[in-house]
Amino acid sequence: MIVRDLKRLTLLVGPLVILLLLSASLWHSHNDYLRSHVSSLLGYNGPSSVARVHRKPVLTADKKHYEMFSASTPDGKFFDIRFGKDVFNPNMIPHPKFNDTWFIVGQLWNDPNVEIPDSHAHEVGCIAQFMNGVLMCIDYIQALPIEATSTDKCEGDMAYISFNVGPHDARVFMGPLSPFIIYGSNGGFTCFSQWVQDFRKLVDWEYELWTPTEFAVGTELARPPPFFQLEKNYFMFWDKDDEMHIHYDVYPKRGFSKLERDGKVGPNLAPKTTEHDEKCLKRYMPELPGSLESIHQATNSLKITLCKRADKDCEAHAGNTYIMTVIQHKSYYNYHSEYEPYVVLFQQRAPFELYAISKKPIWISGRKRHEGRKTDMMYVTSANWMDRGVNYHGYLDDVVVLGFGYEDRHSAGIDILAGDLLHDMGLCEEPEES
Ligand SMILES: *[C@@H]1O[C@H](CO)[C@@H](O)[C@H](O)[C@H]1NC(C)=O
């Protein structure tokens, strides 16, 4: 359990933390430091409480990206997520009860040069709030109680994977009613499978009436052939009737199926739209020169209606509501990976064809360029609505928070207005410019 009782913890730990902050303030001797920490403990330091001018996306100097800015940080740059240890591949979803409070989950970084006897990847998490512009744990970081699984399906150069223990690369996200986690673990169906579980079973989600539970225990997800020994990055999506589906792949061919409550999957539905989708992907995604570059799925999905919640006549309907996800173009040169994220929209009803793709990838404000070709490696892993209660379905004036790993060792996030994230989308149906 992440926290048995947040209130009790606050009562116990609150005075101690204030004492600590008082002594820290002596070191820092800045009144502001103390004020911001105490006020954040009292809940007045949510990112949204900072009034600032909205910065629209701008084309970068090399015209290859759109730089996108945080809706809350004073300088518009991304913020750090601190677990108190080296953790990457972060996810954040709003706490079901408290404003300005999130569950954060990520993967513990293991130093490859230090041999620890039972060292294996752990998915860990905590409850977090913003303090001085950094999202950090306000309770102890704990391993998610996910059972390790074993496999006899690893063959050839994948044989080493059978030695993996426990969950990897988890994605935590909201469905229409409740949160889920998808993670990689050794499989019975293939060597390294994707698994799904009701996230409420892993943390203390006590403040919400229980809705019917899908995947009360970790459930392996099969997929129709062709599949690989190592399966990664699946995401779930819900159609216009809130029926569950699972999306396996986006490039060079999409793959997705209906998902049943017992984890069984239907046939691959993608062939019905292959022709349309391949044309659209080819048009907006870069050409891949060779095996050092690839395009793959990155985040979970969200549903978005393309008008503003605040507008009186904004109403969700089939013609303005889509499934949104982020995919990444990866390049790997000189032993260094770089990822360029693109937003993808597709229809929320059969045959779920692609609707639009970002014309240029997103440059997360704060990402740096170094000498030569190299830029910071930022690997986007999750996209969730920032605010409590939005769950799966948001609007252009809601804020999306992207979680990303930083050089495979640290975690950070950026909260971007959904309308900005969809800046300059290329429609699949748009006539080609001559
Ligand atoms: C939480 O946020 C919502 C929306 O901004 C607001 O209406 C509500 O009063 C807040 N609740 C508390 C306890 O601050």
C-alpha cells in the first residue's frame, strides 16, 4: 500500500517536516524557501496557482520542432519529478480525493556497475505534491505489489530475458471510471508479455466507491499474430461506447483488437484501415533510413473533444471526439538514443482509422542541445489529464501532463494545454500541397 491513511500520516509527519523545513531554512536563510515549502504543505502551492502568461507553441530555430511550454512553471520549462531515488519512466495520475496531489509511479534505476544479489527492476510509487516547482513524494516510496512471473518461451538471443524478475516499464493511466496499470513481465504467451491490472488493487484507493473491476489480478495480454518474443508499449483505448480495446503497434503497420474482461482479445481490426493509415503515416512521419531509427508507441491513450469545455456550445459528438496518443521516432547513433514525440489522433468508432498526426514533433521546453548532433534524451512514457476528475475524456482547455524519463535514469514532466499539444496537426484527409 502506498499510504494507509494520508490524513494520519500528515498529522504524524507534518510537524516533523515543518521542523525539518525550519532547520533547512536556517541553512538556506531564505524566507521565501520556507514560505513556499510550508504553503505547499498546506496545499497552496499547486502548479496552477501560479498566475502567468500563456505561452503558445513556437517553431524552433531549425524549424524541425514546435517547442511547447508548461502551463504552470514560471519559465515554461518542464519540471522535475523526484522520488528520492533514481527512477525513470514516470507516470502521474491525479489523486482521487485531494486537489494538487498525484500518484506517481516509475521504474527504479539499477546501477549496472554495482552488483546487488537480488537486484531486479521494480515499479515503485508514492503520493506526490509540488514543492518549489518540483513534484516530489510526500510519503515513502514503495514497490508496487506486483507478482513476478516466469516464462519458458524465451529462445535464442532472447534467452537472457527469462532471468528478468518482476514488472518493467509500467504505464499508469485513467480509464473512463478507474485507473489501470500496464507493465511488461515474463509471459506464458510469449517470452516477455504485456500485463494489465486494476491500479486500485496496488495502492490505497480508498476514497472512491468501487466500480466493477476489470483485471483485479495481473492479467497477461495475448495478441493475434504476428507477435514478437519481446512485446512492449501496448496501450488501451475505449471506444465511443466505452468498450475496451488494446493497441499493440502503430508502425509500420497498426495492430489493435477488442479486449475482453478476462484478458482475451479479438482479431486484429487494423487491416480494415491499413491502406488509409499507411498513407497518413507515410505522409507525416519521417522516413526511416535504417535499423538505427524506429517509430513506436509511447504513451497510454486519452479521449479528447476538440472544443473548449468552457464554451457553452461545446458538446462531444462523433464528429469532434478522438482517441489521442503519443508515438515516438527513435534514433540511436553513437550509443545515444534520442526520441521525438508526435501526437496521433484516431477515430473513437470502428474502423478506428487515423485522423491526424503532428506535422512536427514536440520539443519539450527545457530540453537542451549539446555539441554536435546530441540533444537530451527524453523518453515520453505517459500522458494523463492533469486535474482530478477528468479521467479519460478531456477538452482543448484541459491540461495534459506528459511524464518522461530523462537519460534513462531520472524523471520529469510537463503540463501542456491540450489545445497546444494539438498545435498544427496534419489531417489524414487534408489535400496535399502542390
Ligand atoms: C479542488 O479543485 C476544484 C476545481 O478547481 C475546486 O472547485 C474545489 O473547491 C477544490 N477543492 C478543495 C478542497 O480545495
